[in-house]
Amino acid sequence: MRGTQHNARMVRRDDGATRRIRPMLSVKQELLAALAGELEKLSPGAGARAAFENPKLAAHGDLACTAAMQLAKPLKANPRALGEQLQTALLATPAFQQWVDAIEIAGPGFLNIRLKPAARQQVVHEVLTQGARFGYQAQRGEKILVEFVSANPTGPLHVGHGRQAALGDAICNLYATQGWAVHREFYYNDAGVQIDTLTRSTQLRAQGLKPGDAGWPEAAYNGDYIQDIAQAFLARSTVQADDRSFTANGDVQDYDNVRQFAVAYLRNEQDKDLQAFNLKFDEYYLESSLYSNGHVEATVARLVANGHTYEQDGALWLKSTDYGDDKDRVMKKSDGGYTYFVPDVAYHIQKWQRGFHKVVNIQGTDHHGTIARVRAGLQAADVGIPQGYPDYVLHTMVRVVRGGEEVKISKRAGSYVTLRDLIEWTSKDAVRFFLLSRKPDTEYTFDVDLAVAQNNDNPVYYVQYAHARICSVLRGWREDFDVAALQGVDLSPLQGEQAQALMLLLAKYPEMLSAAASGNAPHDVSFYLRELAAAYHSYYDAERILVDDEAVKLARLALVAATAQVLHNGLAVLGVSAPARM
């Protein structure tokens, strides 16, 4: 962990004495090393499994250890007696003597460890020293590709795309904190039936037809945005998207020109949605390129050559049941066209061959059935890809409620609420935070009225207000406050219960980040931030910060400044701002 890389440093106190500052995370590592040493004495090899847990209740202490119960059976010992033996041994170690106030035995052999206030205080120095990098791990020299949004250019981004955008960006940020080199990728189908429907709908609008007219196809797209595209096409407009630029020729009979313009127009619209969400991608990957570059044909040829296919009823099938799928899958239909999972297999082979050996795909739960067949295809291709590649995060759709009523229709889209609607009704910050406040696979109802409410029931307001409140306190100290001036202050006055609880929670931030990244769980960050905001509000209500006693004041200012920094860092992971004034 990053904190262990910092050496202890000497800070001069106001009385001229010096004291040694160790980051709390380093303190924890010292205690862990002492625990490992004592476990090794009890049972050779046990030291490697040394670990602390976080007690479920604050009353049980700061750290917990279950080693006695784990070792009791192989050592044929009574777990509580073993716990007492371990308790005595640990209290005799220099690290525990320096940093631990007490070790209590509970139940059949739990060790509940209470830290000295000085141990908890060290995290404040660590946060103030590392600033925005607090919680970050060292670069690991590995890269990861996260594919998300990946909307076909057939309409505006809907709220489901918004949930995926928030999830994908936050997961990318989480991996970045853990030292990964992150690549954000947007994959879209720029051909196929949906693009034909878009093209035909635009062409008909340009010819003067509209939904409801005789001759208007039932399968056409009906949103107002189609009329906007048609008008821009007739005006021979040029549109610029992140990945393409195109100029219309205005000829409604030129199907290919209409198609290319419509795709470019909607890619530009989607870019505006993404910009409103403050989201950028490193690469837009076209499904058509898999065909034009020969990757699909090469993948099919490889599967056939490996003996994992057969022909039946004029179609080519993949023996996907050999790899755990519930039934074999058609690869090539009798009309010669490929089913949609075939380019998916080719695409993931390309991801692997581009050097992305860690991949996370974020998709809707409607893609659940594709996981087994894509993974089956990758195994059958036999190109060195391990089982379980890629990882998937599946999310449910989002209901939108406004004024107590569900909103289903957007004039802009014709049939669904768009991401931009939601941002315009509330804010980018609210949309991001709300969409990240639940596990991805749980149903979520977005309450527009709650998202704009300025009260404690609104979770994003509650967290942002905690940050702004701290900034107000710091301005009360010095209008042009410099947090760097607080890095070396004496923290010994921080003895109160609420202060101790706040520091302990700050110290949990790095491990929370690591766990959230490994579990693709950005909602854990939103939970943590709400807990941290609550802890700060409790502290603020318990202790006046700007007191006359200079030493006490500076210590309390250092604590709240550290809290503001962690709130800022956590909100940044979610892509949410941390305002200094509200």
C-alpha cells in the first residue's frame, strides 16, 4: 500500500521537542508485521495469512483478529485459550506497545484491538501530505480496457446509457487509483438493421413524411430528433463528431449519403450528451472495422479449423455447449449473415491481441445471455485467452419519477427519457451520484424532485454540503487558507470520541477504494462518502473548531481539512464536483 512507502518523518513541536510522525496506514502495517511474527511462532506458515478485520460495531474496537479461531483446529487447541496466548504475545511486541491501548478477547477467541489516539491521528498527516493522491496505489505496469456505453448511433442516449456511463467512468477511476493504466472504449454498430431503420426514417422525413402519415413504416423511429437530422441533411450541413466528420449533399435519393450523415449527426448528439456528463473516451471502435479488416472471417476460419463448428439446416453452428453454454449457437445463418455474437468474439480477440489482458464490459442485464457464448467462442478460438475473460458488470434499467409520477416519454427521443433530459432537470453531479448509489444489478428509481432538493435527504447535497461546510470553516480561520500550513501540526489535542471516529473512518478510505475496484463496485464509494459526511457533521456538532487555544484550533483544523480532502477525492472517483461554497 502506498502509505508504507513513506518513511517516518520528524516534526518540531511548538515547545521545541520533536515527535515522530508515521502514517496510520504504516502503523497498521507495523502491527500486521508483529501479528505475522507471532503467528509464525505458533504455527510455521501461518504468518503469511496475518490479517485484520474491521469490527462491525465501533464499540468492539478499531481492528479485529480471528487468527486464534482459524489456528485452533490445526493446532488442536482451545480457541479462547489460544486467543489469550496470542494476546499476551502481541502486547509484548514493540509495535503493539507503541500503538495499541488494549486487546480484548471476545466470544470463542476474537481479538478486539483498540488503538491509542496517537495511532489514529497519523492518518491526518498522511492525507494532508498526499492530498489528491491519498488512497492511490503505486503504478503496477498493467493496463485495463473498460468498454461502456457503446450505444448504437440510432438515437440520443437514454437514462440506461447514463447509468452505464456513470458506472463505467467510476470503475475506470477506481482502477486508476489502484495503479492500472486505464483505456476507455466505446464500441458501436455502424451497420445493420438499426442503421437501415435510422436511414429510412431520416430519408422519409426529408421527403416530407412524418409519423402517422400513410406510408410511414411501423418500425421507423418517431422522435423529433429524426426531423432535426432531415432538416440538417437538406441544408447540406457538416457535422463533426469525436470519431468522424461528414457533409450532407442534400440528395434525398442518395441512401448512402443519408446513412453516413445520420450516423455522424447522432454521433455528434451523443458526444454532446457525453460532454454534458463530462465523459471522454480514448477510442471509438467500429463494428464495421471487424469486417473490413478481415477479423470476423479470420475468427470464423479459426473456429472451423479447430473443429468447434458444424453445419446443420444450411447454417454454421458453434459447439458452445462444450464450453458450458446451455445450447449450441448459430454463427452463420442460412442467408449467409453472421449472428451478432460472432463479431463480439472477433472484437474480444482483438482486445486481447492489443495487449488488454484485463477487460471489463459494462452492459445492460439484457446482455446476460451473450456472456456464455462469447466466452465459449474465445475458448474455442484457442488464442491463449483464459477462461472467464472478459469480466462483465451488468446493470438494470432506471425508472424516472417526477412530481410523484413515472416519466416514460421524451419529446426529444419519442419513447424514452434521455440522459440530457435528466441532466437538464437536475445536474450532472446529481445524475452521477444518484446512478452510483445502488449496486448495478438492482432496480433503481431516479427521483427528480429529490435530486434537486437542498436538504439532508438528498445524498449528493448532503456529501457536497459537508465539503462546503469545511471550506467555510477554513475560510473562517484564514480567508486565503493554505492547508499545507497544517501538515505538521501537533495532533495530540484530538482526543474526543467524534474526532477519533472521524480519523478511523479516514484511515479506511484506501482499503475501501481497493475493495471497490476489485469488486467493480463504485456504489461502495458513495456509501463511504455518506458515512464520512455523517461523521463530519457529528464532529462539527460536538466540538467547536475555531477556539482560542491555538494548539487545539490547529489540530481540529488539520482534521477537518483532511476530511475535506478525502471527500474531494472520493467525489472525484465518482466524477462529482466538490464545491467550496453552496
